Amino acid sequence: MDPTLRIMAPRPARRARPTIAPMPRRREAVRSALAVALVLAAGAAGLVLAGGRGGAATAPAAPGLRADLLPGDLDGSPAPAFRLRGARGERIDGALLSGRPHLVTFLYTHCPDVCPLIGFEIADALRRLGPRARDVAAVGVSVDPRGDTPAAARRWTAAHRLPAAFHYALGSRAQLLPTWRDWFVVPRTGTLADPRTHDASVWLVDARGRLRGRWAGAEPIAPEDMAHDLRVLLDEAHRRT
């Protein structure tokens, strides 16, 4: 994909009405060290909301990778786990992802701008892997439990030419809320009343389930950069076997 195509603004278009109701505040008084680090990472990298892209600060690359370096002790720490159902009825959990380098991002099917771009970028990256795409995965977690039905998610996946390695994770608000919190889609204090305000990062996770980098959604992500990093992590996993 030619990154210069990104300058084309979406049509002024009617935006679908948000379908996410306000969420309750988190009750826990103490955050885990990983959660705190995720907050700090978000502030350091200038994460973008899904309503548009532009002007993220440049972050140093992770060693040997092209994704942005994660701050402090976050690099190499365990990625937050989730157990959800995919749009094809598959279970998306540690059993599916174990031993597979993978990408994690957050989407909704009627997003008019950034989500479709991320979908095409991930699809392009997976195509560049060729047969090795069978050994990786990409997970797009819904931020709109009412609007993202299995049928809508399957249509979205097909429209963006995403292969079988991509899994669109769905659920009720109660089922998705722990994942939103763990990955800081939901702010520490506040709600996600509108899916257009969700974080548009793409996270890189290695075959051992460790966080290794992230691309902030504030600017275009080169598919070759994602493909490169997935190849590096596949080679790492192969050397350990």
C-alpha cells in the first residue's frame, strides 16, 4: 500500500450513531504495574483516537524491530490475556495465540476513517508474509458490542481482504470490558461512550506472549514494517525450537 494514499480524507459522510453505552468506572483502587506502564506508554507516544490521524511524535524503534519501543519495564512484559469469540465462531484465547507472533488492535465495523486503513494495512502485512502467515495471527477487538454483529464483522473482514490469520473478536459489553481495560482502550477514569474515541494502536506480541512494540495509530503504518517484525519474531521462535 502506498502511504501517500493516506492524505485522502474520508467523505464528509453521515456517521453512524454510536452504539456503545457509557461504561461504569473501574472500581479497583490499585492498578497492576503493567497497567500503569500502559498508561505511561500512551502518554509518551501520543496515541491517536480513531476519529482521525495526524502528527504523532516519532518514537525510537524497538531493538531489531520497526515498531515503536515500549517504555521502561513494559517491553517484554506479558501481554494482557483475553478469552473472546471470533466472528467465525472461533475461540480467541491463549490456546489460539500460543506460539504465534501476533498483532492486536481495536476496531468497529462502521468506522469511516482510521479502522478501515488499519484493516488494509494489516491485510497487506499478512499477504507479504506469504506461506508464513499461517504461523502468525492478528486480532481486531470490537469496541462496539452492539453494532459489531458476527455478520457485520465477517463482511468487514471480507471487504478488507483479511486472511484466515485475522480474527475479529466480539462479545457483549460485559465480556469486552476487561479486555478494553487491560489494553487501555478505556481510560483509567472515564468511559468509552463513542467508538470514534477509541485508541487506534496496533500492538506487537511475540510467540511467548510478551509485548514487544507498538505502532500508534496517529500516522500511517507501513505494512512492510509489520511484516518485517512478524518475520523477526517468527525467526526468534524458530531458533528456540
